[in-house]
Amino acid sequence: MADGKVDRRVRRTKSLLLQGLIQLMETKDIKDISVKELSDLADINRGTFYLHYSDVYDMLAQLEDELFNEFYEIIDRTLKPDTALHTPRVTLLEIFSFLERHREVAKAMMSPHGDLAFVNRVKNMVKERLDSILKASRAASDGCYLEAFAVSGCIGVIEIWLAQPDPPSPEAMADICSNILEKGFRP
């Protein structure tokens, strides 16, 4: 029974710290956020913060790692080079659904005060997977341009979508992006 209480308290503490970090990242760069400021906002003492993280950067790194574990699983499951039935919509729907589940965190990470390394890590991971798919279907000279266009374009759409107060559903966004990727800009 005591283990359950400890787990619940730890989850609550980490949740409060996450909410505080998201709130602070709306107006400040990560380098300008102190442990004291974050702890005060979360209404916990600094000692409690240090039980879980060594500093704000460690907290951010752990958060990113948790998100990437789930994101890697989505990419591994939906972007397979040997899958003949692959369509961009399947992957995009999974990605937009993932982002919807983690909307506040993703919005903070991709905001002007967010972590550019996070965005670059997303881009690189998707580019690597697309590279293996494109090598199987197109000349290598086309592949680097196609993957850069697709990844950067989708990241731009995601940033706009996350910033909207009443965004379209993940299904609608998957349709929009897959139509652009498959048909270009034709109506």
C-alpha cells in the first residue's frame, strides 16, 4: 500500500513540475528558467525537485526521452521501408494523435521559447526513416530534397496546428498533410 502512495506522490510531483515548466516556457527560454522559480510555481520545495532531476535541463531531457520513446514506436510501426501498403496518412494520423495526447508539452517544446534541439531531433529521426523508404523507390538524388520538403513542411504545419486555440482534429490534419504530400498543391 505504501508503494502505491509513493508512486502517486511522485507522479503528482512530476505532473506539477511539468505544468510549471510548460507555463514558464510560454514566456521564457529554458536557459532562463531556474529550479527555484519552477519549484515555487509548482509549490514544491527545491529539495523535492532535486530528488527527481539534477537541474531544469535534466528535467527537459527526461521529458524529451519519454516523448521520444513513444514517438520512435510510432515511426517504427508506421514507416517501414518494406511495407508496400504504407501511406503517409497512416503515419500522419498516428503522429497527430500522439501530438494531441501531448499537446501542451509539444506546444511548449515547439514554441519560440521551446527547445530547438527537440525539433531537430524529430526532423532527423523522420528524415532517416524516410531516407530508407525513398532509397527503395527513387533515385538518391531526389530523396534528400523530397525528405527535406516533406519533413520541414509537416513540422511547419504542426507548429501552426499546435498554436491554434481550436485546432482541427488529428484525422483532419492527417488528411490535409497526406493530400499535400501525395498530390502536391493541386486542388
